[in-house]
Amino acid sequence: MATPAQWIAGARLRTLPMAVAPVAVGAAAAFGASGQLHWVRAILALLVSLLLQIGVNYANDYSDGIRGTDDERVGPLRLTGSRLAKPSHVKAASFLCFGVAALAGLGLVLLSGSWPLLIVGVCAVFAAWGYTGGKHPYGYLGLGEVFVFLFFGLVATLGTTVTQINTFTASAWLGAVSVGLLAMALLMANNIRDIPTDREVGKNTLAVRLGDRPARLSYGVMVVVAGLLPAVLAVSNVWMLLPVLVSVAGLAPARTVLRAQSPQELIPVLKTTGILAIVFAVLFAAAEVLGRLA
């Protein structure tokens, strides 16, 4: 039976910055446009994002574990694949996270009046489960990065902005694309590490489809472009040059990804990419606040 520490490890805490970043960016974009921030709505949005991320991590653990995909996995602990927890328990943990996320999302919709987000929320839950779950998981078809970009980039960021000010802004859109690219980069780094084992079991991730070298190059492109995009807004807010620092900082992990000779060397890149996402969110928020004050 898995210990509490192992359940926490199974939640893959290193991926949680990708749940925090879109909410921070979306809320900052709303503040930049209105000068106000609805804290309760922001906290509910964060809760939804975190629970969906943890839920999809457990769902991935369960689905890959019962398929045997994780039998020879290199990387973080897998509860199902390592036989530390019963598959049914891991699945139940996933559904519990989705359920609580749905309740928090309902509260968010009630407070903001953004009723169309109910449909978006339902789609997000199905997308979270469908990554590796069901008969035709899209994560096995090379579409994982696309859905991560959509839901942990565009949907999470723009959804947060809408629940704050009931509209989108150019800042929110650019921030959403940048966060989506960083989320894609984190998943790409993870999948590059697993190319040999994924190919053997028929899990055709985007990294497998692209091939080793192109996949490694794509990681660097995603990280650099993510940091550069907000600079477009510097015409009206010079502080939007701050996120460019993420592009500079991202050169180090990009170099590691290009030069790594073993899967183990890529494991720290996951943590580094998560840190880059948080740094981006902080710099983006700082730019919005300073621009508003100016």
C-alpha cells in the first residue's frame, strides 16, 4: 500500500507550476485592464487548475499503468506501474480531483456569471481523462501537446481573465499563448525522455513522431518564443520587456535538452521548465501592475 509521501510523489508536484502560471497571468491581465482583482474568483480559478493538473497526473498514472506503458519507465514515481497502489485507488483519486475541481468551477461560474465556462469546464475534464484514458487516448496519437496548449494555456489563462472582467484583452491572449508554449515545452521534455520506451509500447507522442533531434529543437523554440511574445505589447507598456528574461534563462535547459545523452539527464529539465513558467508569470504580472501604475 502506498504511503502518503508516495501519493504526493504520484501527484507529480513538479508539474503544478503549469497550473499556477495561467491563473496568475490571466488575473494579471485582468488587473492591467481594470485595475481591480477579485481575489475569491482568482483563488477558485487556481483551485480548479491545480485539481485538474493533479487529476490528470493520477489519470495518466492509472491509464499508462494498466496498459503496461510504465513498466520500464525512467523518471518520477508511478503508483500503478510500480504496484504501490491498486489501479482502482489511483483511478478513484483522479476522479475525486476532477469532482472537487468541478465544484470549485461551479462556484467560480456562479460568482462571475460566466455561464459558457460550464461547457468549457466539462470539456476540460473529458480532455484530462482522455489524454491517456479510454479506448483511443489522444496522448498516444501525438496530440498531447496540442491539448496541453489549449487547456493549460488558452483556456486556463483566458478563462481566468473572463471570470475577472468578462472579456478578453490582447495582453491576456499573448500571455495565454506564452503559458501554453511553456506547458508544451514541459510535456515535450518529459516525452523526449521517454521516446525509447514509448516507441516500444506504441505510445506515439509528438516527440516520437517528430524524432529525437527535431523534438529536442522544438523544446528550445517553445521556451524562447514564450518569453519573447509579450514584448509585442512593449509599444504601449514598456514593462512587457521583462518576460524576455525567460527566453534568456531558457537557453540553459534548452542546451541541456540538446546535449543530454541519457534519459536521466532530462529529469531536472522538468523542474527547470516549471520554474521558468512561474518566473514568466511573476514577470508578466509585474509588468501588468507597473504598467497600470504608470
